Amino acid sequence: HCLRETRRRDEEKTRWLESEGYLVLRVSTEEIRYHLKSVLQMLLPQISKRTKALRGNCTTAKWSHHPLLRAALEEARLRMTA
């Protein structure tokens, strides 16, 4: 019962976020803990694709130039190549 309710709430949140224009990519704790490289390989192209789309938009996303985000993405890229 609890798992079903959690899934239902997650699906509701996902629908709302997508209706607001967000891309929702769900990753389990287990995947992050044991398969981080694979998770990053899945996430980075999605981030890159969205960032390029936002840059092409007349309202450039300020967050894409944020130093902490850039640092986190660079760190993730380095981990993937290690």
C-alpha cells in the first residue's frame, strides 16, 4: 500500500513538473550509489540538450552560467572519464 501511494504521488509530481516545462528523470538511490557513472552518462546529454535549447531561446537561462552548476557538471564529466 505504502509503495503504491508513493508511486502515485511521484506520478502526480512528475505530471505537474512536466506541465511546467521541466524534464523529469527519475533515478533510484541504488542506481546512484552503485552505478553513478551510468547515471551521469544518462543525465549529462539531457542537461546539455536542455541547456542548448534554453540558450537558443530569447530568454537565456541565467542558471546555465552559474559557477556552481558549471563546477558540478565539470566534476561529473571528470568522474565519467576516470
